[in-house]
Amino acid sequence: MKTLKLSVGVLALIVLSACAQMNASLIAPTGIANNDHEALVNYYETVADEARSNLQKNKRILEAYEARPYYYGRRGLDLQSHTSANIRAHEKTLQESLRFAEIHRRMATKQSSDPISKAKVKPDL
């Protein structure tokens, strides 16, 4: 009986770990070439705009929780701490995406002013 419970537990753990959502990384967006810095700037600015929007929304929610904590009963403190954690996560995402956008903006400027990248290649016939 113990081995059955153990095997069911291990199987459940395997299934849950296989179905778990992978952490989306800001570092490696999919579908954009590594040397297309203008597209990467647009991508990171879009991520920053979404994070800014979510940050403002969560700040309004936190203000509502703090203004009337008696509306939310026992769960009020949990909701406040959860919203505060979301705010910290969105602030971190916003800072990282703006930093990456600035890095790729500099790289795009350097790439466009580099004479080697402007050189035209004549194929040998």
C-alpha cells in the first residue's frame, strides 16, 4: 500500500513538473533575430509598457485595500501583501526591460553607423 501511494505521488510530481509553465525570460525573446536590435528595442519597450500598465493597476488596487481594509476582512492583509509582491515584480520587469531597450538602442545606433555593416557585397561571378 505504501509503494502504491509513493508511486502515485512520484507520478503526480512528474506530471505536474512536466506541465509547469516555464519562466518567460526577458533575455531571450522568441522570433526575433539576435542582430535585429531595432526589433529588440520595440519588443522591450512593449514589455515595459505592459509592465507599467500592470504596475499602475496594482498600485490602484493596493490603495483600495489600504483605504478600506475592513471591506476585505481576514484576507485583507493577504491581498495587500500579494499586491505588494506583484508591484515589486512589475517594477523589476519595468527596470530590466528599459535597461535592455537602452542597451539594444545603443547597439542599433552603433550597427547603423558602422561602415562595415553598410558595405555592399558584390558576388563573384
